[in-house]
Amino acid sequence: MIISASCNIKWDPSDLYKKEKKAEQRWLFKAGGYLRQTVRRLIRRVKDEDGKLRRQSQPGSPPFSHESNRQFFKNLRDSILFAVDANAGTVIIGPMMQQEQVGKLHEFGGIRTAKTAPAAANRVFNVGDIGPVAVNKYGSAAHSLRIGGILVDPVSGQPVIFIKLKTVDQARHATRLNHRIQMARFAKVKESHYPRRPFMAPGLEKAAPRLDSMWYNTIQ
């Protein structure tokens, strides 16, 4: 005797997709945190025989950690953060803000050009001083004093005159303008050469086996 049967199966994969999406987000946060920790551990504070912090690591190896006077992140290691884009299913990891440029130079190598401000660039003008102002801002001044050759504002291109500063706004303007003029005319340009001292790529290579294992059994 032959028996035949048939059936219809209705399957709604939406629940599975939801679980997969949640699992993916959990994995991205875990992977981002673990990779950040791995990379940070490669950037160490190393002392020499005299107990002083060593300034430079060997080219090709991760850079050493140094403190700085930057406003937000005092060193490269602490600036390494991660952010998850749940919609795109990606996680971005790397140095942030002021440390980003230094991080790129260490990772890939390159040349950094910086200007050294002359002492006069840091002068702060006060009410009652003779200071520079742009003609387009305070051109109606009745009395002005021309000092040296003709100066122009390096930003606006307007001629610059020197007047007796009568208001706080004029003094602040003169302070900003003086800094721009000094930096444009007298600042020294210094080039710093950075050999490759990668830390992101070695960190990813070191963390990769662990990142794969984190994905197992995430969908439950």
C-alpha cells in the first residue's frame, strides 16, 4: 500500500532577522571595544635605564605614549575610541580630534609641517594701547599711525592701520589681527619627518582571531 501526503509550511523569517540584527549590534560593540583595548595596549609608556620616558620607538613598531598639553586627549592612546553605525553594520575605530593627524602620521608615515609663532604673535592688546586694526572694520578712525611699510590683513586682504584702541572690542580685534600678521610674516616653518610606526593594523591582526570567535553562538 502506498501512502502519499503533502504539507504546506508557512515561515515568517522576520523574527530571525530581528535576532540577527540584535546579535550583529552586540557583536559590533564587543568587537569595537576589544579592538580598541588591543590597540591601546600596543602603545606603551617605556622608560630607559635612568627612569626617563623614552621619546621614540623603533620605526616599524607602535609608537610610545607621551603626555601633552592638548585640551581633550593628553596622549594618542587615550584618544583611540570606537563608534558603531548600526544601520550600516560597521564599527569605526581610531584616534580622535587633535590626535587624529598624529595617529595618521604614525600609522602610514609622512611629513608634518608646523609653524612656530614668534613672541610678538602672543601679545595681548588693551584699551589705551596703539594697535593694528583693519580699515574695513575701524576705517573711520580720525587719527591713525602708520608703522613701517603697508600692512594688510592676511585673511581679508584689507589695509591695516594703527590707532589708539578705545574699546574692548578694538583691543580684542587688534590682538587677533596682530597674531594673524605675525604668523603670516614672521612664523618659522618646521618639518617633522615621521617614519611608519603602525599600531592600528598590528592591533587588528592581533585581535582578528578573537573577533571571529566572538560571533559564534551570538544568534539565540
